[in-house]
Amino acid sequence: LPMPQLPVGAGLPGGRGLLFAGETAEARLWFLEARSVSERIRFAPGRRVALCGLAISAAQVGDRETARVAGQALAEMPDDHGLLWPERRLGRAWSAVGDERLAEAMSELRAGADEARDRGEVLLQIELLYEMARLGGAAQVAAEVTEAAALADGPLTAARRSFVDGMARSDQVALAAAEKQFANLGAWVAAAESAAELGRVLQRLGRPRDAQGAAHRGAQYVADLGGVTTPLLAAAPSQVDLSP
């Protein structure tokens, strides 16, 4: 059956684009509008997608209460198996991240990736696996990302694959490639996280000056994004003093 169309200005396309670009605070406003419109016209898939985006954006600007409420609302929605069905796991995962329940977040993402794979939604599967890598699970999903990426060509898939590979192997070349690829796509939070992880790898290799360069680039990517934070950005290398 054809899905109802959300009215112009309902917020879903704009919200998702803003979230991708890292304009997280602005995205949250769009998702709030989308939720309101979806509830008014009784369009459950639209409400679910809006709640997912709201949970993600709220968690990434430190609004734990909104992220928690959105995650709970997602968990209470009846099954509809419609538009972007496995993505509800992403919203619930970020709601858990906001409360520092990382094991629960990883479990949600794992279940969502499996659902997306079973539905043949390869791009969504890769997105959910990439999110697992962002939370520290790169080594567990690297082979699966490589396999799925062979079925879904494109610059975003290539960037996510580089990131997961770099995280899994602490590979400075792959992480530098991911940073550049994400930056070229305007995905500033993803670019900043790649740079932050690159900085940590370079620090461990005894290259503090290069590590600081990567950390500085990461900070610049998100400098104008309204206080967005993620676990990877919170763990970015700190400033180091120059030797005499």
C-alpha cells in the first residue's frame, strides 16, 4: 500500500540531512516537528522515524531526558515493519548511550543490523554496524562490514568501511582516509571522530605532534556545531605541552 505523505515542512528529510551534517541541535527541532505532524495525521512510521532522530540528536547534545523519553516511546510503539523498521534500534541505542548504558546500546545495534540484513536493507545494515564501531565494536563487525560493502557501492559506504577498518586495526592510513572521505561528504561529526581516533593511534605510536594535529582538525570540524558530543569525541587526545 502507498504510504501517506507527510505535509511539506514535516521535518523528516531536513532533520536527517542536518543530523548527517552534524547540525544536531537544529535537527532536533525538525524531528520534534515531524513527530508532531506524524501524530496529528496518525502516521506511525513517520512518528517512529522522528522519535529515532530525536533520540539520536538529543543524546548527542547532552539532553539525556529527551533521549530517554524518545527511546522509551520507541520501545512502546506497536510493530509496523514499515519504512526503515530496523532503524528504531538506532534510536534506542543512542537513548542508552545518553544514559551510559553502552552494553545495551550495542545489543540494540546488533539486533538492528541483523534485522536489516534479513530484510535485504544493506545500506541500513552497514549504518548500524558502523554505529557499533563508533561505540567500540569495530573488531567484531569489520568482516561483516567488508562483506556487506561489496553489495553497496558509494562514497558513504567507502567512508564507513575505512573507518571501521581503521578502528579495528588501529590503522592510521585507513583512519586518515575515513577522515578525508567524511569531510568531503560534509559529515562533520564522523570526520571529527575519525580524526580523534587517528590522534589516539598516533599518540600510541609516539608521534605527539601529529596526534595533536589530528586532534586539532577534529575540534575544528565540530567547533560550530552547538556542543555536539559522542563517546569518541569525549575521548579525543588532550593538549600536550611542548618540551623546552
